[in-house]
Amino acid sequence: AQSVTQLGSHVSVSEGALVLLRCNYSSSVPPYLFWYVQYPNQGLQLLLKYTTGATLVKGINGFEAEFKKSETSFHLTKPSAHMSDAAEYFCAVSDLTSGSRLTFGEGTQLTVNP
Amino acid sequence: DTGVSQDPRHKITKRGQNVTFRCDPISEHNRLYWYRQTLGQGPEFLTYFQNEAQLEKSRLLSDRFSAERPKGSFSTLEIQRTEQGDSAMYLCASSPPGVAYNEQFFGPGTRLTVL
């Protein structure tokens, strides 16, 4: 069975500081990995995904993530936080055995302080 | 492209009542998903359609829950005899044909409150 663990339910950074949101996954077969962002009272929006190939994936709004198989990790980073980045972020995993279903982590609430 | 739409956006009901939610996916998306999200948690998979066929159901989908996608376009999710534990955000997503890891586009959700 797949699972996702997001370390830190709340992360607070200053505007302009590095953003690092941690995600570790468990999957018995090669995973597909996703980061979604959710703003209040809205649905989820895809930031980036890893399927195969290059392990460093660039997404929208300056975010990127690196797939590290040896560490079973897919951490999300952004060099310089902006106030508009304040939202909840979800890491998710799927694979060929799970069909199309996504298994999400519990989410990390990002606060950006001025 | 108007995105995935869901109706209603909010629903308040009394325990024991039946409720039905509707999801309209992005046109030409043949895959449709339902997820449930409780406060402070990530979305949990409920069920998945490819065209009109319901291909997968989670164990979370008790016999009080039923989902349909009769013509392979919009979908409905019905909850019978609602319980307070059903209070949650119900999210619908759709994805285009092709590989299994195609992006799922999410709707704004229907927030259900059971009193």
C-alpha cells in the first residue's frame, strides 16, 4: 500500500526566505509523485509532478522538487518566498498498481511573514 | 475551458437526510474522481470513473454512498441517511485520456455540514 508523510503540519518563513516542505513516500513500485497547492475555499492546483526521467522537476510559481529514490523523498523548495505563497500544500503519490488514484499526505500549511 | 464545476458549493443538512452532489468535469476528460477531505487532512480517494464505468471504489465508500456517471459526462454522488461523520469537503477531479499519471484537475468542492 502507498503512503505519504509530510513532516511539519505548519511551516512559517519570512518573505524572501527559502521555502522547504518535506515529503516522504512509501511505494512498492516506482512512484509517480505530485505536489498540489490549495488556497482557502478552493480546489487543489497542481504545482509539479515527477513521473520518469529527470529527478529535479520544476513547476509553476518558482517551485521545484527533487525525487530521491534512496531517501524515498520528494521535498518541495522555492528559493524566495512571496506573500502569495501562503496556502496549504499537499504531496501525493500514485503508481501503476494503484491505477489513477492519488494518495495524499496530511498537508503542510505554509505561512509567509512580512 | 471553464474548469471542473461542482454544485452546490455548500450544503447543510440534518442527520438522516439524503444529499446529492453534482460534478461537471472538463469537457473531453474521460476520467472522473471523487475525494473526501476532512478538516486538517489531505483528500482521501472515494471512487473513479472512466467514461461511464465505475472502475474503482474505496472501502471508505460505504453502502450509504453511491456515485454515478450515466452518460460519461457529469457525475453525481449521493449520500443516504447522512451522519455527522459525513461532514467534509467533497472534491471532484477530472483528467484527460492517456497515461494514468495525467494531471487531475480539481473542482472547488462541496462542503457538507451534517447537523
